[in-house]
Amino acid sequence: MLGIYSFQKFSTLDFPGRLCAIVWFSGCNMRCSYCYNKDVVFGKKQIEEEEFLEFLKKRVGLLDGVTFTGGCPTMYPNLINFAKKIKEMGFEIKLDTNGINFEVIKDLVEKKLIDYIALDFKAPKEKFYEITKNRHYEKFEKTLEYLINSDIEFEVRTTVHTDLLNEEDINKIIDVLIKKDYKGIYYIQNFFETDKETIGNLPSQKRKLNISKINKLIPMEFRNF
Ligand code: SF4
């Protein structure tokens, strides 16, 4: 059963400009080779909503918001109601998403239950399945277009492991962002090396992305390089 896998009581890093708690939701509709959240992706519900909400009640006035991450939070069947309860307590909500569940994301935005979205642009169309094992690139693009045409604050980001993505791939993503008139910052994140086993059992990167070969045609920032 999908649900809350775990939560972290405090973070200064995961919700731009806000102090937040983080909620990890179990399950995911992708199987990215570089994912080191295997426990969460293949996990089940470990924590009841009420336990988290009780904790959050004690943080009114101390935290600004809550980050929904995973796994894939949009797969949680009670996400809308859960978000409503958090918003009613006065907290802002950030959603980390791969953009596949367009309808859920649209519903959250239209109901004004989300304040910030971090949207993963996993790979250019030709490599999307190879990297994510999900065939629905067009659903991701629909979400991207929808967010670009909405008023919601959001960022687009790509995690790079150079066994999977190279400079040409990133430049293709930049082309798509330009064509779709994305105005925000594009964040390129270097794969974070840990001891944890990834879904695809990836080895360490043999090289880092060569930033000098990236077409800097839009605002962008490089993280963990
Ligand atoms: S990295 Fe991929 S598999 Fe892992 S949680 Fe994110 S979308 Fe799911």
C-alpha cells in the first residue's frame, strides 16, 4: 500500500527560502538507473498521516513549509486531502515530481494546494525510456507546458550521471526549454556519489559533465559540481 514512507523534521535546503519538513512517499512510476532511493521506490506505507500531522501541529510558527518527495508523491491516492490539511495549518507545500501524473499536478495547482514545484527533466525524448524505464515522455512534456503557462513558482532540473547523459543530451534539453519558452533557472545536478546501491547498480561516474560544452543560452545553475 502506498503512503508516507518516512519524514524528516527539519531542512534548510529542500524548499527554496523556507524552513521545511520533508515527507517521503513510497512508490514510483519510474525506475531511474541512478536512483539511490530504492527503499522508498519499492517500499510501502510505514507512517500514518495522523502521525505526521500531529508532529506538524507542534511546528506551527517554527517551520514555513513541507516538501513532498519520494518516490513519486503524486501516486499517493489521498494526496489532495493530505495537502489540504497541511495548507489549513498555514504551511506552504513544495512538490518534487517527475511530471508524469499530469492530472494530479494540475489538480494540486488549480486547488492552490502547492506553492513551489521542482520538476525533473530526466532526459531528452530519445533517452527517456532508457533512463527512466517509463515510456510516457509526452506526459512529462504536457506537465512542463502546463507549468510554463501557469503562475506557479517552479524550477526545472536534471540529474546527470555521465554514463547515462552527456553534454549533447543536456543541450537537447536546453533546446526544448527554449522552444517552450521556459523563463526560470535550469538546474543541472551532478550525480551525488554515495555508498548506497542504485536501482541500476551504476558504478561511479568515470568523468564529470564538461560544463564548457553546455550551451548557456538560458539562465542555469550547476549543483554539486
Ligand atoms: S530518481 Fe527516478 S526512480 Fe528514483 S524516485 Fe525519482 S523518479 Fe523515482
